[in-house]
Amino acid sequence: MSELRKDIVTREWVIIAPGRAERGQRSSALPTESDDFLCPFCPGREALEPELWAWRKPGSPANSPQWQVRAIPNKFPALEPIGNASRHDYHIYDCMAGVGAHEIVVETPHHNRNLVTEKPEQVAYVLEAYQARYQELRKDPRIEHVSIFKNHGWAAGATIRHEHSQIVATPIIPQLVWNNKQGQKQYHEYRDSCVYCEIINIELTLDERVIVKNDDFVGLSPFAAHYPFELWIVPRRHTASFANITTGERLALAQILHLLLTRLAEELDDPPYNYTLVSAPCKQDQDPLFHWHMEIIPRLSVIAGFELESNIFINTVTPEEARRRLQVPVESPAQHLRTTLPDDG
Amino acid sequence: MSELRKDIVTREWVIIAPGRAERGQRSSALPTESDDFLCPFCPGREALEPELWAWRKPGSPANSPQWQVRAIPNKFPALEPIGNASRHDYHIYDCMAGVGAHEIVVETPHHNRNLVTEKPEQVAYVLEAYQARYQELRKDPRIEHVSIFKNHGWAAGATIRHEHSQIVATPIIPQLVWNNKQGQKQYHEYRDSCVYCEIINIELTLDERVIVKNDDFVGLSPFAAHYPFELWIVPRRHTASFANITTGERLALAQILHLLLTRLAEELDDPPYNYTLVSAPCKQDQDPLFHWHMEIIPRLSVIAGFELESNIFINTVTPEEARRRLQVPVESPAQHLRTTLPDDG
């Protein structure tokens, strides 16, 4: 069982999870080709981890092959849904049992395909898995936040080659989520409007950093991008959580995400990247002041001592240059995407 | 010239520095052996960058060989001491010219030695360079903070093999420094005492995470360590900035830093690491509520999507286990170090 400990100065929570050390050092133990033959995520090995949710062929039994996307427990969980999420002190320090959940979303049955080489429909199934698991996890009263993210490539933290995302449900509201909420609230108090609604308006008007848009989302390189080629996908509809999106919006998001990941892969030779969904805490997912968005972060440089000390990032590619490099040609119909997919599964 | 841009939601400043892209992508372009023959930091190439400060043989002229430590401008500066540090707005956003400074401290004249294979005296010369450059940089009224840090190894962000540290002077107070200051202030308001003084007291009493101590400093693995084998060096004397330390304290710090880096290199096979000095902003370096400290962060795992979204770190090595692994045997005189070096240069 892991433990949460609070940094007494910065108030950041840390998960101390010695059990996860068994899965090996990520930076040194790169998987070999032979590991692929033992891939725990490939069809035929469903018995290893019983599924929590799956998009599968109608009528096929749970934990059989014939699935498109599959959510399973993480074999080395950072947090587990066991026990009470109560805080206790240890001398001057604060701690908490490692209560929560840690799940995997296997994004494709194909060992060598990924969100770019799959069709946009496949991305829509993955997003559906996120939503389904979020709705289930938020029912647990111990859970305060559900983090949904993807690590693609070893330099972005992936340890298994078969493409997957992760979901971590925490018994506390993460500090960065709280900071984002506070930032949005303060902007609203100051300007009486939503900061992300303002960003969409100004960016569409200026047309210096927008890369792609459709009826429901805008894909852009943010004005103060922390990382080279960092991208945001901002929903046009003001709502607090990814979990609130409609089926139509899910398809629209899948199209825009597929296109942006494809452009990154083309321009930057399949770079390592993370993406994260920045949503309100799950008990506040109707918060009228919060506007959720998605961040895609290519991992082309190393987070070094300056960033660790200051949290000031040095970005060597201007967001305007990133837009120029990633932009889809004007004549392409892809630049303004339709929000319906040819085949909704 | 670079530009500072402020994230409109989180209020984090980012340095947009396209000029630094010329130095190549850190993660892909590992230096080759042949690059070493062109090392810009080796003796004999002093003319490439005129020195800002040097610990050199008495009587030897500036920019000649016969130095022990040398501070020079960074060839690809993120910030430069040119122009006004005034803010301006761009539509809804805030920006600022990239005013500041970016310097290199070459830590040894020997291309293949480092802070571990050099003697503790050499570490003391490096610390003296930091102090000398800090005192010079803080005279510039445009400078609000001086960041001092080291990247060792490619996975920690080093791009040149010859061992060196960096100094970045910024025209704004970095958010993390501000947060640390606020955390210390709030603890003081709540408990009427300094949080780092309390940490030293409780850790020395509990003796579960202390690795080494001398008359002036305590080296420990912090209770809520974010990273496996993360270490802190906390000064016993309550003062707001590294820059305030005495000659005796500098020697004591050099000894303890040398010992901790040596133990990490022995136990973890010369791991990549960063170290940072967490001091008060330079115009507040007499702040009675701030207690400076040093952090050493081995880079054994990748900062991945979960950390980027939440700022919650997952640490797979308990601080108590890190202490057990790194501890010096009880009978060793090194566990309680003297604060004088045999030869003060």
C-alpha cells in the first residue's frame, strides 16, 4: 500500500509507492523486441487483468478478444481503492493512506499501431473509455480528482510499448488543478468573463497561433507555451470537465486530436509526447467558472535544474513558429473539420 | 533577444528563446567523443568566452590557463543584460523583454573530472564562484532573482560533457521561489517558528532520514521527497540566502555536498542529477522569515503525464530507504564532518 505525504513548505502531495519500483527503472530498462512477444496488453492475454470497461464487438463476452479499447487495472498501482482516505499527522508532517485508483486504457488491440496510425474513430473509442471510467470512478466518495493522461515514447514516461493511456484517481485535489481553478476564478473576478473563452476569441481573431478548428474545438499553440510545439485543444462550449462532453463533441475532439498528433508525428518524426486533460475536480465538475481543456506536450527537451528550481520554462520554438510548421494547408478541408465521422462504429 | 511571456491562467512566466535552438536538441544530439576535442571549456580556449570571474593561480592574467574554476557568459543565453525590464501587454496577454543574465561556471579545468572525482576543496571553489557572481548580478536593479543550479548527465539536461553549473538572473521572481516564500511565511504565522529550523530539529531527533551532518549543515532525505534519492542540505544557521554564508560555512557545505554526491555516485552508478539552491529573491536576501536550502535531485525516472497534469510526483523509493542506502557507516568520521578543510587554497 502506498502513502501520500505532504510537503510541509510547498503543500504539494507526493505519492510514496515503493511497490511500483518492481516495474523497473523507466529510463534505463528499455523494452526489447522479445518483451513484445509477452505483451500483457495484446489480444489473447485478457485473463491477466480483468477488464473494467471495453469497447468490444456486440455479444462478445468480457475478457475475450474482439475488443477495440479496453480499460484494466494498473498492475503496479500508485493508488488503490482500499481503506479510508483520512489524513493523519506524523510529528510536524501530514500523511494519508494511498487510497484512490490507477487504471490503464489500452488504446488499440494492435501491438504496433498508435493513435496516429489508427483512424480517428479509434481515438473516439479511447475518449469514450476515458468518459466511462471517469463516470464510474467519480461515484467513489473518497475520490476528489480523476487525472487522465497519456505517455507516448520512453522519453515521455511510457514503459510498455503497446499504446495505452492512464487514469489516476486521487483522494486530494492536485495542486496544479487547484492553481488552474484559482487562476480562472481570479480572471473572472477581474474581467467578468472566462479566460479560456477569451483565449478562443482572441486567438481566432488574431489567427497567429491557431492550427485547426472545427465546430466544437480549437487547436492552437498557446501564447506562453512552456514547451516547443506545445498544443492546446480548447472546447468552444464552456463546461468544467471533459466528462461533460456530448457524443458529437467526442467525435469532434477525436478528429482534432488525431489531426494534431498526426501533424506532430509528420513534422517531428514521431516525437515522444504527453497529453493531459485539464478538468475541474470531479466533485466540482459543474463549476460555472471552470473551462476544461486538453494539453499536448512533445518531449523534445529535458526538464533541467532551472525549471526544477524556478518553474520557469525556456522554450526555444515560438508558438507562432510552431503554428507555421504544424499548420494544415489552407485549401485542405481538414483545416475546418466536420464534427461527424463517416462511421460512428 | 528572447521574450518573457506570462501564462494568463497560471501566471507562470515562460522564456521564449528561439536563439537557443541553435545549440541543438538536447535529447537527440548526444555529444560524440570527437566533440570533446573541441571542448569550449578546456584550458587553452579561454579566448572563446572572456571570464567574468575565476579562481586562478595568483598573478596569472585573466583569460589565461592556470585557473581552477571559471565563470563565463553562456554562449546561447536565455536572458541578456540589455534594455529595460518593463512589462507590456499584447492584447489580453502580458510580456516582457528577455532581460537578465545567463552564465556558466566551469567547475574544473579537467575535461574528465567532476565534483565527485575532484577533492572537496574544488567544490568549495565552485561555491565561491556562485557567491561572487551572485553578489555581482544582484547589483543590477533589473534583476529580481538569481537561480544557481547544476545539470549533471544528459538525462538531467547537460549538453556539454565538461562539468559546469549555470546561473540565470531573472527580472521577475520565479513562481516556485514565491511559493516557497509564501509557504515559509504561512508556517511562521501558524506556528511562530521557521519551518526549516523545525525540520532540522525533528529530523535530528527522529534520526530516520538524516544521512550526514556537520557543525553547519544537515544532509537528509526529505519526508515528502518528490524523487527517488532526493536529498536536501539544510543550513543550521537561519539565513535567507546561500549568498549570505561565511567562508567557514562554504567549506562545511563543500564537504557535505561532496560527500552526498559521492554516495549517490557509489550507490547509483554515477546517476544523472540536478542540484539547485533555493534562496530568497535577491532583493529580499535579508528576509527574516526565509531559510535557504539546497536540493539534490537524481534523475532516475521520467517526469510523465501525471506529474505534468497534477504536479503530484510518484516516488518509488521511500526517504527512509534512501537514507539506509546512502548512509555513511556510523564508525566513519565522515558522518559528522569537521567544518575546516585541510587546505583552504
